[in-house]
Amino acid sequence: MGDSLRVIHIAPELPPTVGGVADYAAILSRRLVEVSKGAVQPVLVDAGNQVTDAIDVEFPVRDLSGQCSAAALAETIERLADEAGESAVVLLEYSGYGYATRGAPLWLLRGLRKACGNGGVPLTTIFHELYAMGPPWTSAFWASPLQRFVTARLARISAGIVTNRPSAVSWLQRYRVSEGIPVKVQPVFSNVGEPEVLPEFEKRSRQAVVFGGGGRKSLVYHEHQNVLQEFVDREGFSTILDIGPTVDSVPSEESWSRPLGILSEDEISDQLSNVSLGLLSYPGSRLGKSGVAAAFASHGVPFLLFDEETSPGDTNPYVDGRHFLRANALNEDDSRLSDKQLTEMSRSLRSLYQERLHSTHAARCFLDLIQKVVPTSAASTTSPHPE
């Protein structure tokens, strides 16, 4: 065996596909190489259920997109592992809908069970999603039992488990094969830049920003337009910038709305570095999996949360009042949005990101976990804490 560790990194999508998981997989692979001082040698496997037109990453790639074949997946893993000897591990980015139309990829489970079960190649899984939920008249309700089955069985064959939110830990612990299998929490990092230096918050424009996909932006506008109007009038924010796909509900006729459309990563980072507040509609207990919240955090942008949950839950790692404010808590007293308060929140949010959310921190978390699940001889070649 050499002094390298092959990480067979499986994802449902890869760049240039625009998506949180695609970016996450590419950035995490890059950081794993860095924190291991080059000992980790990733091979990325695109196993999404849709055929991809192109893949653009700096590592070797195996394209299985659109095949949904347990045999092809198992054969690919076994061949890559054989080339590396004992120094190989599978790292799975799991989001069910990326691998199957109904979000329950039985083929993926069968392929991983063949290659990784019963003393096969060690499997570490990051669960971006567990299963869908919804009322009986939605497809999510009927797909949920099979989704739970697949997720539970994946947890069962995983030698290491990572989730992005604490609320998922107890569920995953229930299905792991033994209490010795670690279940770690690592919130997502920003996929639109992690600036080393930011402008002083006091010099930022008093503008707010809505950022992300059309669905959740639509909720901000459609459900809370009156709140936004009052917010603009009372708090002195001259403009609400809109970054991302345009949706029908964007009130373009409002003087305070400024649609910027789809921007590059660098352009998004520049915009976020110069605004003083973000607006986000999201379930509070799942903030750790929000790429938009992570983007705000990496750029020191405190945000207003329009919580999609009726019963407020644990918002870990973000703290209400320190990193964000709940929109329904605002009242006629605007002191909570004073320049001083926003500046303090920005600093706290930035510190949180650097200490717990940064992609380098995440890579160390994964490397530490990988060292625990690969054979001792392979694990000894890497170090989770670079000099």
C-alpha cells in the first residue's frame, strides 16, 4: 500500500450542474485533499438518475449518470477499491431525489450493499435528506415509507454517518448497526464563496437581499409582501436585491425591489459582501442544511427568518438574536435593527462560520471520521490537522 487514501466520492450531480449537492461534493473533495496534505486522492462518481451533459471538476470522474444500475455502481466501486488496495473508502452524498424520481433509490442501496456490506469497502454517508413528509394528497406522503426504508438501510451499512442538522441524529442512531458507529453533525458550508476578508460592516449599504431558488423566494414575496413593505418603510432599507431565477411573484413594480437575475459565484459573493441584511424563508429546525443561510454566514450577513414551521424548534447552529431575527418578532420598535445591533450580529455570524461551518472545518470533520472507518494501515497515512 502507498501513502495515499482513495476516496470514492459518490454524488447525484456534479458541476457545472447548478445545485447545492453538486457544489458541496466538488468543494469537499478539494478541501479533503488540502487538509490531508495530498494524501486523499478523490475519484468522483456521478450516479444521478438524470443523464448529465458534462462534468467539470479537477479530479478523476466516473460517469454513471442516468444508468441507475446497482451492478454498474458496485463494479465501479470494487474496481476503484481494488486499484487502491486496502486504502479506499466510499463517501456518499445522499439526497434521495437526486438518485430516483420518487426519492427512494433501491438500486443505489443494492449497489452499495454489494460493494460495501459484509466487510466490503467502508462507507461513510452524509445525509443531506432523510425522507419527505407531506399531507395525504401529496406524492411525498405516499413515497415517504419507501424513502425511510432506503435511508434506514443506508445508515445500517454505513461505518460513519454525517448529518447537517441535530434533529436528524436520533433517527439515524436508531438504524446504525451498533452504538460504536459515529453520527456527526456538520452544517453545510457556503457554495458561493468563503471570503477571507470582508468590508467593514459599517461601510456596507443599507440594502437587504433575497437569494436562492424560485420556490422559497416566492414564499417570501407571496406570503409576506405586506411585511416587506412595512419593513422597507420603517427600517430604512432602500432596496431589496433579488439574486437568482426570476419568479412570477417578484413584485418588480415595487420601487424597493431590484431583480439581479442569475449571477456567477463571484458576482453573488460581491453582492453579499456589500449588503447588511438577508431575507430567508426556511424551516427553522433545518437551518443547518440551508445553503442560503450558510452563504449569509460566510459573508457576515445577518438575516430575517420567515420560519416555515408553526412550532419554533432548535435552530442550531444559528442562534436567534445573535445570528438572525425571526421576522414575526419585529415590532414597532426598530432598535433591534439598529446599525449597532446588525454590526454585532454580523461579527457573531462570521465567527460562527469560521469556527464551525467553513468548508475546511467540514473537511477535517470528514477526514477524522474516515480515519475511524478505514483499515488502520490506511488511516495512518493521513492527518486531520494539517500543520
